[in-house]
Amino acid sequence: MLVDITVNGKTVKAVAQPSKQEFLYVFDRVTGKPIWPIVETPVPQGDVPGEWYSPTQPIPTKPPAYGHQGVKLDDLIDFTPALHEER
């Protein structure tokens, strides 16, 4: 997406690229540099034989993810106290 955004009171012509991981990567259209830092973050490795997994993924520091990130067991079911005891 081609967008004009305000950063520190200054208008910046930018390009914003959404990802399937629900992150928005935002770059200056003129220089190509990220508007906000993009940090190489350690990620869990898969276990499929013969597959190569990157040890890190680039995660933008801003804006926040626009969707739900990750799922925990408690997100899947509203456990009763009795079910909690069985875990």
C-alpha cells in the first residue's frame, strides 16, 4: 500500500506491506529504509526431516500486529476447575 504517514510530526511517503503473519512492514518510499526498526527475533524451529528453518524472523517494532498472535491452551477452551486439575 502506498501511504502518507506522520512520524514525529513530519509527513513521510511510505509503502506498507502486510504479511500473512499479521505484521505490517512500513518503509520509506524514497530511501527504502524501514520507518521503524525491524528486529531479527529468535523463533522456534520445526522438526520436519530435511527441512531448513531460519533461526530468526524479522519482526517490525511498529505498528503492532493487526491480528491475534499465537494460541495458548487457555485460548481454546474455558476450563472448569475440575478440568484444570486433570492437566
